[in-house]
Amino acid sequence: MAVKLTKKQLAVLDYLRDFLDEKGYVPSYREIMTGLNLTSVSAVAEHIDNLVEKGVLKKTPGEARSLTILDFEHKETVALFREGMMSASEEEKKVLLAAAEILGLDLNAGTDVNADTN
């Protein structure tokens, strides 16, 4: 399950990642506005709110610089699901696959999907 983002939302997300990598903390809304040449802080807030709604970002209300970029790769969780699948009964596999789908996990990422799993 992939999250669809607009070009502006991708630009905001990329800016957040780059800023965080460079400075070690997330930018303020005003810094995002300036960095992306947006016209107002409210435009930034709208993009941030949409990214939070889509589950790409998390923020703590009332706290400055509280944005957290959520990792959609979920490598540890995928590894646990794969490990569980190896010893699961057929019924347990159905449950695990359904749970992975609900969580949006791609259990085939990084594997040869045509490989024999038996």
C-alpha cells in the first residue's frame, strides 16, 4: 500500500529530510516556507497537516519542531513477519498476510517474488 503524495507534499518531505540530515533537527514552519519559497506559514501548515493525515509525519501539538518523519520501510517489522511466516501453519499464514496488508507492509520487498517459498 503506497501513500500518494502531491508534488508539493513530496517537496516538503524532501526538505524536512535534507534539513534534518544537515542540521540534526527539523525546521520550523517559517524555515520550511523560506526554504521552499512558499507564500505563507499557513500554506506550510496545510501541507504538514495533510502529511500527518496521510501518516507520513507525526507531530506533537503545542511543541516547536516536533515533526517526526515516519519510516515506511518498516524493515524490522517486515523481518518479524517473514520469520513468523517460515514456521506458521497455513491458517496462521493467512492471518499474518492479512495483518501485513492492513499495515501496508510489503513482505516481498527486497526478495525475488518468483522464488519458490516451499
